[in-house]
Amino acid sequence: MKIAIMGAMAEEIEPLLSQVTNIRKTEYAANAYYEAEYKGKEVVIAYSKIGKVFASLTATILLEKFGCDRLLFSGVAGAIDPDLDIGDLIIADGLCQHDLDITAFGHPHGFVPEGEVCIPTDSYLRNVAKEVASKKGIKLKEGIIATGDQFVASVEKKNWISKIFDAHALEMEGASVAVVCNALGVPFFILRAISDSADMDAGFDFDKFLEGSAKVSADFILEMVNAIEDQ
Ligand code: ADE
């Protein structure tokens, strides 16, 4: 078993790199990949840069070049669900692309022919997360996460995403990683800690809480790596 751990930004993988051992760095396709070990498990860590295109590229390389057979995403998100506060964790049960729009042809938002609006994450990995959370007494939400190539800082926009996709949080990479892993048949999992509420204060809050929330997510992911069993 070789587990890919992916973030979008350097801040999202730094707390991972500081806790793994035996790090070997490879430069590939204009990005850095870190093969390492965590408590006897093989991991490959990388951040993609922000957005769906970079995230698809990095996820593909982690699976196809480095041979990872599980992918865990760690990072931050904007909250839609009012029950989610800064630093709270949410796992995606499914991911959709809120900015994918061919409604002009009568299709629903987020849908293209031969695709699906919402791609489900791996149920075993979700169960591992729930077990870790309950053992450690950590609050863990589960729900739909909406992805798009936009930093959302508008109550109107987030309410629209909530209404159309029934989403609980939003970010800029998860659904593209889901498309790649789904197509290649690799079990995947998306975890996010809240950095902002996608409202008019979102830019300010994101800068203020990125590092702290990214660490909350990374620490949880490493607990999961420790708990994942070779199936
Ligand atoms: N990631 C964290 N906060 C976000 C926001 N408000 N919009 C998009 N992606 C985010």
C-alpha cells in the first residue's frame, strides 16, 4: 500500500512534511513530490497549486507515476453549513463542480454527459475517519463539498451553491481529484478544516486561519494514515 497525501498549497502540506521520516524529493512536471514514511507506511506527499486543473495534474501523477493506491486530500475550505466554525473538520461524502455549467443544453448544474453531478468518496476511508474522530473526541461533519475555480466571498454565491448542490462546504480542488481517482479506480478521501465562511470577510479570515486550520487537517490525516489497514 502506498498512500498519496495531497494539498493545494504549501501551507497545507508543511505540517505533514514536518512529521514524516526518510523524505526523498523528486521534481516532476514542474512540481515537487516527497516520498516518505509515516509509522512504517509508505506515503507520497505533494501540493498541486490552487484550482481544479493543477489538482487534476498532481492527482494523476501521484497515481500514475508514483503508483499510489489510495489518495487522501488535506486542506482548508469555506463553510456553507452554519454549524461549521473555523477549525472544524468536514469529510466529503461526495464532491461536485459548482462552476460546471452546460445548463443551456438542458442538463443540471455540475453535469456533463457520461459524468455525474456528485462523485462519492470511498466508504472504508470515511469509516476510518469516523473511528479516528470518535476515539479522539473530535467533531467531524460529513456532507457534500462543492468545488470551483473561484474563491467564494459572497453570501449570495454560497447560498446559491447550497441550494443547487446541497453542499456543506466549498473549496477549489476536491471534485477534480475525485474525477481523476474515480476514473482510475483508486479509493480517495477528501478532508477539509474550515478557514472562513465564504462571506464578505472570507479573504481576511482565510489569511488569518489558513495555517492553523491546515494543521488541524494535516494532523487528522496522519492519524488516519496510521489507522488505515491494507485491504
Ligand atoms: N478554500 C477556503 N476558503 C475558500 C473559499 N471561500 N472559496 C473557495 N475555496 C476556499
